[in-house]
Amino acid sequence: MQQSDEKIETAVTEEKAVKKPPFYFLQLMFVRLGVLPFLLLIAVIIFTAASDNFLSGRNLLNVVRQSSYLTLVAVGQMFALLTGGFDLSVGTIIALTSVVGATAMAAAYSAMPDAIFLSITIGVLAGVAAGALIGAVNGVGVAIFNVSPFMMTLGMASVGFGIALYLTGGTPVYGMPQEFGDAFGFGSFFGIPAPVFVAVLLILVLYIVVNWTRLGRYFYAVGGNLKAAQLSGISTRMTLFLAYLLCGAVAAISGMLLTARLDTGEANIGAAMPLESIAACVIAGVSLRGGVGRLENVVLGALFIGLVQNGMNLARVESYLQTVVIGVLLIIAVIADQARLKMMANLQD
């Protein structure tokens, strides 16, 4: 009797193995890798057919350089998403950083025209401090006062934008030393464009933080299950605070790099960054529910957004329609994430 049951069980197992659903291996790849590789392949095929210059070395280097700003913001956004929230104020952080940094740098350079390095240092520190302050306020609101991340970061986006416009009157800030733009906007270090070099260094540091430190594990734990993290002895308030502080600081560094590229302080830059940074994260497999995501995938997601924007520019797609495409990609990524979770459950069954 026991042998008969074992034979039946073996036959059922073999039948399940043989009767795999159509496109089983594609589903398996989708579950393991996410939607990003498929979107990347489709984008490369479409834009290569649309333009002969798309896959040229010069154009790809330009894509990497232009994507470095979004990459930094997206990596910072990942920390907020890992904890189950998000930051809608990253665009304002970039604008306020640009205005404060440029104003401080121009004032220092005017007072000390011979101290170029000191003027640049003062401006960079002032700009990054302003951006980090917005992140800190976001962190206090979310972690201490339990304000929803949506309302907190949306409110700070309005506050920061108003401050930036008040400081400048809506006009660009000039007067920074030319060496700042030459070095960090258009220069290179060891043959690597300066924005890319800075982004790579910062990404390496954050990769170590996320994957090899206790704080990195806390981010995942808090986003995965807040109550369980509290019962495990994790300071969830401090973890949430640090997530938004890091998000603000990294976005501020991106803002200073953009300021160097523009060679002026602008209160109107970064408006698309909240949408694009969240899209890059979601496309890369970072869950909107928190607790799931990998930094290296977010970097690829940001590069994908940059690649799509570059391809649309080469194909002469209007800038307004490009915003539509990014929004559609975000919706597709969210739908794909839900489908991926269902497929994962089915494969486990």
C-alpha cells in the first residue's frame, strides 16, 4: 500500500514537471530579474532602429554622464522607499541646494577672490547642508511626529521651493568662480567625467552601507515589518530619520553637481526628479511597500531612464511627450511588480 502511494506521488510530481505553463522560462526570468532587463532590451532595439548614433561610444558616454545626476537622486530615494515611504521633495532639495550653494560661493568668492578653493568649499558645504536640512526635517516629521511621508515631503517640497524663489526672486545666481564649473561640471578625473566620478565614489560608499553594515539591515527590517523591527530592539525612529537625512544629503550632492554643470544657481531645476527617481527605483525592483530593493539595480534603473530620454532626444520626441513616456513606464513598472509577486507565489506553489 505504501509503495502504491509513493508511485502515485511520483507520477503527480512528474506530471507537474512535464506540464509547465507556456513561456515558463520567461516567467522564471521575470520573477528573478524583474521587468528592467525586458524594458532595456526593448528600448535598445527601438532606439537603435530610430538612430544610427544611439549605440556609438560617444553617445553612451554622454548617457552615463547625464544620468549621473538622476542616479544619485534615485539611490537616495531608495533609502526612503526601503523604509516604506518616499520623498517627493528631492526636486526642491536640488533647487534649494543650487541656490544656497551658488549664493554662498559667489559671496565668498567676491570677498576672497584669491581663495578660490576655499570659496568653492564654502559654497558646496552650504548647499549640501541646506539640502540635508530639508531631509532632516522630513525625517523628524515622519519618524517623530508620525506624519505620512506623502504629506510631509509634499509640504517640504512647497516650503523649500518657496524659500529658493524668495532668495533669488526667480532669477539665476551668478558670480561663482569659473574653476568650479570647469572642474565639477565639465572636467574629468583620471579620464572619467567629474559627475560620473563623484557618483561612482558615492555609490560605492552607499553600497557598503546598505549591504555590509547594521544600518543597512535596519532599513530593510523597518520597511519589511515595522512592528517586528521594534520588537527586535531596532530604533525605528532613528532608522527612519537617517533614511530621509541620507536621501536629502545625496540629492543635495547631485544638486551641487548640476549647479556646476549649469554654472549658475537655479531655483527652477529638479522639478522632474521626484517622478524620475521613483520610476528608476520601481523599474529596478524596489517595492513601494518597503523592505525590497538592491542598490545596483537602482543604478541600472536610473541609467535606463537616461537611456530612454537620450533615445527620445535622438528620435526628436518633444520634451512634453517624454514626460508622458516616463509616467507610462512608472505605471508599467508598478503593474509588473504586482504581476511578479503573483507569479512568485504561483511558482512557489
